[in-house]
Amino acid sequence: MAPDLESTPQRRPWRLPFRRSTTEESNSHDKPRHSTWTMGILNDKQTVEVPGEDANILAGSVLLLATDHNQPLGLRNAPARTSHSSISTGIFHPLPEAPPPAEPVRKKTGDGKIILEPQPDDSVNDPLNWPEWRRDSALLSLGLFCMVGGGMTPILAAGFTDVADEYNVDVATVSLTTGLYMMGMGLGSVVFSPTAILWGKRPVYLFGAILFVVTSVWCAVSPSFTSLVLARIFQGVAVSPVECLPSATIAEIFFLHERAFRIGIYTLLLLGGKNLIPLVSAAIMQQLGWRWVFWIVAMVVSFCGVLLFFFVPETFWDRKPIPKKSRRGLQRPSIFRRYSSKSGVRRIPVLTTETVPDAAAESTDRKRTAIVGFAPSPDETLGRGVGGGYSSTGKESPDPSDGPSPPSPAAFGPGNSTEPDEHQRPFSPEKKAPYPPPTTQGGYSDDADTESQSVSSARLASQLAYTTALRELPAQSFVQQMKPFHGRLNPDKWHKAVIRPLILFSYPAVLWSAVVYACSVGWLIVISESVAVIYREGHPYHFDALQTGLVYISPFIGGILGTAVAGKVSDIIVKAMARRNGGLYEPEFRLVMAIPVAITTVIGLIGFGWSAQADNHFMVPTTFFGIISFGCSLGSTTSITFCVDSYRQYAGEALVTLNFSKNILHGLVFSLFVTGWLKADGPKMVYMWIGIIQLILLFFTIPMYIYGKRARMWTVRKNFMERF
């Protein structure tokens, strides 16, 4: 007879110590389980919606819903940002729910085909409302300055031998003028980026141009090699705004549909400077000597400074949504707002003391778990206070999650007045309401008194003073826009803004991007420090300065092709993988581009050193130089896009982190020994090892691809940036 299965006792599995109870186990079995893997990427153990720690704009996991709308996932898990950045992040709105709320009329282009993003202000002083010729003139003026600054790193590459002969030093020692110059760029970016956030970009550009001219003259008249090295360090500090600020300026004066073309112009000018300026400097060295290179640079930069002064005004404009003053009048007294500290205003009865501790604890939890939320629609904001306790009709709509509802107006005394009776005032006026008022960042303030509210309002007013003043003023004249300094624009602390880019090294995606970006740009700098040894002192070549400078035509062509191909191919791969993933885009899809990066850079590096030592025709190593430049353009583009897609909220700080690693951790370090190593072991051995180093570093792309999503969620939970 078969045993009764229903009566058979079920075996209890062996339980480890500290394991959850059986009740919790049964509840855990009811929870939906999600897939562990997605396109070879490990999902987080607790959620599939992993944000890129973005407060306002698309990042992290993204659902590609349609050609004109994408839905960012995981914003409920992302903490709200409390500091400012050099790059505006904008606001993302959710899909309308049923019934769809009335949407405000969004501004479009003149032909009505494109919705403007970001939405410009109604003020004519908004940089987005400037005439197109004014914005393009600012771009070209800034681009010319960046072109000259971008080419200053290898400007002496073809003349290392001439400098060594004049100062009676070794060629390997002369390479310090490049490495220490990059050290100055790295330190300058850490200083100038937070300075621009707090005081604006215009004074930083103007100060950098003046310091650029002074240091160029200093280099031209340097009586000793030590003086030349010091001048190059300060010259790097002067040029550092070229790397960390122009992309933010472009984002502030151009709409989203206009940026791609303008950023392409900026990239082309910057890339052209890195490869064409050494060619021009070589021709000058050939005819006039290396000192005249810096004299001419001083003249050109002086002209660029004049253009910056007249055509690049301050572009800062705060676009954070804030409640209008007219909306404050629609708010009613509630547990979120109290007026007991105001003289002449009756006080609301304080809740019983038994409920205060729990409410305070809940308030603390809310503040600690402030997360990103979508901006409310205008209709919703109009009918609700800042705390959100009212519907669009103005009637109270209490939310159970917001704690106990406020006392009934009938309890306040005769006449059903909304204010309390004189005899019902609390004994202690110092007592606070159990819930502090919600802030615009999604968290809760520490104090519910109106004094703290006034302090918060004063802080917000000082933060928006510049934008508010311009918004209410008529159009500024050309002379008024020439003012070089507008005071403090943001209330953030300067030392904290300096440290934030360094904190990003603890974010795995940023760390990987920093390594790849440093190598992608750094190997080109290493080669520029080697061209004098290989082409001028090498046995079969014996080039002069001009012939050595002409070698840079090859990396210029390779860089242009790499920049043009990288973005297009990467977008095609990403769209194909997202389509195969059910429309869900992950930033790790960008890492597939590491395959062509590894192939081109490793082959180029090993081929360059091998052919140079094998006494091949000069076109052979020069061609490999172009292949290296092509692969490095792919690598730099991939690292930047992956980093920004993962943490778009911190894009401004991330660009500083990437440039700091490139200049300090790679450019300075390798300049200390690579030229001497080249003369001791030959280019074949040196560049073979460099190729192996590049291959080993790119192998870390595999674990980054697999564990990248979990790493992003780990950084969300740790929240290092907002804890500082």
C-alpha cells in the first residue's frame, strides 16, 4: 500500500546558524527570481534595475522603448546628488501614467520638428537663447585656444637633441620637459575644475590664457635647463583648463541636437593640435631655433586670449527646477511645515511625546535613504506644497507613508478656523514638529523651524543669485557680458570639490576607464619622447628637425579615422546587443570595443619598435605609428563613453579623474625612465614590453564586463561621493 504523501512529514533541511527562520524562508520563496546572467553580465543579487548613480539623466541600465524615448531603470536605488558639477545633468521625466497628466507646452525648433533639450528659459540672457553666431563664435574662439594648448605636450619632441646640445644635458633628461609638463596639467585640472564650478569658467579661461602667455615667454628666455623645466610645469597648469572645461561649456550653450556636430569640431581642433603643432614647431626649429617656438606660441596665445575675452562670456545658467514663489501661497499648514517660530503667528498643537521618538527615527531613516525621484509635473506642483500633501484641487490628500495625518481644523477652536486657538498653544515653543520639511533634493532637512528654513532659503538664494538676477534683467549688452568675474556662483566647499575626482578612483568602472584612457593617450606621448632618439639619432635615418616633425602626419590621419570610426561602430554594436537583450541597454556593452583596441594598439606598439630596430624603411615604423594612433583613438573614446554612461551624474568629476590619471600616473611616470630605457635596450625590447603591458591591462576588461553591473550597484550602496 502506497504511503499517504500528504501525511508524510516533510524533512527539514539542515539550517546553518544565524539563518533566517522558516517563516522568512517561506516568504523568500514567494519572491520573484530574476535571471543571474544577461548577455554574459552578472546581474545584481537583489535587483535587476541598477542605476549608474545618476540623479537626473539617462545612465546605467536603460530600457530602449522607442526611437524617441528611453526609460532609465533603477532610479529608485540611486541616491540624490547634493553637490554641483561642471557639466549640467538635466532632468528626465517618467512615462505618463493613466490618466495622463496635462503636459506643459515644450519649446521646439523654428520648424517645429525637434523638441529643445534642455528647455531654454524665457530670459534672453539664457546662453541657450543667444544668437547662433554668438554661440558659434564662442566655440571657435575656445577651439582655437584648445588647439594650441593641445599641441603643447609634444611641442619639443622633434627638438630634444637641440635642447640637449644647448644645455649640455642628455636627451633622456630633456624628456622631463614633457613629463613634468603633464604633471602640471594633472595638478591644474584638479584645481581649475572645482574653481570653475564655484566661480565660473570665464575667469578660469582668462587666467589660464594670461598664465599661458607668461610661461611661454619664460620658456623662450630660460637661461638654464632647470628654469625651462619649471616654466614647463607652470605652462602645464595654464593649459589644464583645455582638457577639463570646454566640453562643459559646449553643453551649456548648445542644445542636445546641436552638440554632436560642435563636439566634433572641438575634438577635431584638439586632435589637430596634438598632431599638427609638433609638425609646425619642427619647421620653426629648422629655420629659427627651438626658442622661437615659444615666442610664436606666446603671440598666438595672446591673440587667443583676446578672442576669449570678447567672444566667450560666462556660460553658467542654473537649470535646476525650483518651486515658484507663487506656489508657496497655495501651501497649507501641515505636520511638514510649522509657523510657531514666527512672531505673531499662532502655534499648532504639538503631538504627544510618545509619538515623537518614532517619528524622529523615521525622519532620520528618510534622510539617510534619500533617493532620486522624477520632477513633478507643473500641474502637480501647482496644487501641492513642497511636502506633497495636496492634490491638484488644493484639497488635502494624506499619504499613509507620510506618517500621521495633521489635526482636524475643527480641533483648533470655534469657527472651524485653520489656525489654533490662543489657549491651545504648547507650553514649550522650542519643540519642533515630528517631521522635518522635505527638501528639493528628495531628502529631509534637520530642522523644521522657520529659522532653518530661512537659512536653507538663503543658501538656495545665494546659489541661484546669478541666474535669478539675469533672468529678471533685460538683455545684457556686449560690454556687460565682458565682465571677467561674477562672484561666487555655487555654495559648495572648494576643498570638497577638489577631492571628489579622487574619490572616483574607488568606482571600478571609473578606475577601468582611467587605466584605458591613460594608456590610450600615454603611449602616444611615450612615442613622442622617442622620435628624437629613433629618427634623429637612429642609425639608418638621421633626420633633421623638419623631417622628424613630418612623421606626425601619420598619427594625425590615424587619429582622425579612429575618432570617426569609434563612435559609429560602438553605437552599432550597442544597439545590436540591446536589441538582442530585449531592448535593455547596459553600459558594459561598450566594453566590446576593447577587442579592436587591443588588436590595433598591441600590433602597432610591437611593430613600431621591431621595425625601428630592424632598420626598415622609415615608412614602416611611421605606418605603425599611425596604427597606434588609430587604436588609441578607439580606446580613449570607449573609455570616456563607458565611464559617462555608467556615472553620468558625476561626468564632470570623472573627466578630471581620467585626465589626472593620464597626466600624473602615466605621462609623468614613464617620462622618468622610458628614454633612458630606450637607449639602453633598444626600441624592439622597449615597445615589445609596452605592448605586453597594454595587453595585460586590457585583459581586465573581461572581469569588468562580467562583474560591471554588480560593481555599479555596489557603488550605489556605498555611496562614497555623497558621503564625503
